[in-house]
Amino acid sequence: MIEARANKLSFDQDNMWVYLVDGRTLGVPLSFFPRLHQASPAQRAAYILSGNGQGLHWEALDEDISVEHLLRGHRDSTVRRSASKPELG
């Protein structure tokens, strides 16, 4: 099995584009991740590839995303649990 690892990201108005080391590109709606959706372009661009590209991390946004989970179609699982937290904006 080939490990799902990212080597870079880009964003447009509606999507996060994850470029994988094996040549695939994954488009993920920003609406799947409210913190990213509400973030400024500069905040989105301030990501770190963690675990040799297996994870995506935004320190200022307190956001961590697994590349493997993206490939499985997972969304932000904290939205329901953190509904009482104030929204970023």
C-alpha cells in the first residue's frame, strides 16, 4: 500500500488542493473544515506538513488534518463537539 503523503497545498475560493507525492491531486471543499473556510488566505497559507507529509497543520488556527482521512472523505469531526466555542473570524 502506498502511503498518502502531501508535498504541498494550494487554495482557491472554495477548495483546498492537496498535492500528493505520488502525483495525485485531491480537491477538498473548504466547507468541510470551518476553521480553514473562515481563515484569511494568509492564515491558510501558513501550514506545516507534519509526519513527512502525512499530516497538515495550522498552528494559528489550531487545525490538524490527516491526509489519509481526507482520502477517505472525512470532514472536521470537532464541529459538533465545539459548537459552544466562538467562531474564528
